[in-house]
Amino acid sequence: MIRNAALGSVALLTLAACNAPDTPKTPEAKPPEAVASASPAAADVLTPQGYGPLKIGMTQAQVDAAVGPPPANVAEAEPSECRQYQAPRAPQGLLVMMEKGVLTRLTAVRDSAIKTADGVGLGSDGEQLKTRYGASAGVTPHKYQEAPAAYVTLWPGADHLLNTYVSDPAARGLVFEIGQDGKVAAIRAGGPSIQLVEGCS
């Protein structure tokens, strides 16, 4: 009798367990990589110091390790002086400039989706850009196009460099090239070579 009662209790407990409402599961935590990729990292913006793994001042070997070597036709072109190219693993529209084996400039061109830390990208309004930076920016006429085309130059932390030709290799800045439509057409970041309007010249 006691045995039957015990068996009955086990059966009831088993039945209750089968009919118990499902306990909501705690959502599994995403791995750190997935969480990090949900929002752009600080490294994924174009700054005077570089973009992502690319830092102004890197050697050719360091740039190659970060984003791949230059295309064959570029690799043969005056490597000891200056060359500008799209690296195989760099974001589309981000040009790398190497001068005498050193990374001196990065340029966002064409359909690049890259933006600065302030959210400025290709297609941003030039007049709003000038208003935003005010006296912290130097505005000069475009070399080939009529106004509103212009160059808006920033040397963060070194406003005394504005409206001068900068030759100090340690200087770091940004140049926003405004097209004739009044929109940002290119963004150059890096050292004094950001002042060059035709690639390496």
C-alpha cells in the first residue's frame, strides 16, 4: 500500500512537471564581437591621425600588413617618392598616400561612406560645415572650380597654422574639398600632404 502510494506520488509529480508552463528563457548574451559591431567603433572614423588600423606615420610594411600591398601597377611607380592608391583591404573609396615609404595621408573619395568623428562625410553641406567650424577653419578658393567650391582646412589644436603653408611633418589636420554643387566631394586627413590638391602634386 505504501509502495502504491509512493508510485502514485511519483506519477503525479511527473504529470505536473509535464504540464508546467514553460519558463521563459533568459536571452543568451551576445559575444563581445557581435555587440561591438552593432555600433561604429571610434576607430571607424576618419581623423587627422588616421582611420581604423591605418595611422599616419606608418611604414609601407606596416600599411601592407594592415590593408594589403599596393596593386602591382602602383607598386612599380616611384615607390621612393610618392604614390596614392586604393589598398585591397581598405574600405572602398579610401585612398592611401605613401611618401618616401611613410603613410602621410588618407583621402575619402567617390562613393566612400567614411565619416569624420563629427559625422561629416561625402555629400555633407559645405555652408553648414563652414558655420560649424567657424574661426577654427581656414577657407580657401578651389583651384579649379568657382565658388561655392572651396577647401575647408582644420589643424585641430593648432589654429595658428590656418592660412599658412604647413611643412611640419608632425602637424595633423583635415581638408574638406567642397565641390561646385556646395557639397563635400573629398576629405583628406593626415600631415602636410593634405594641402596637395592633385594627389602627389
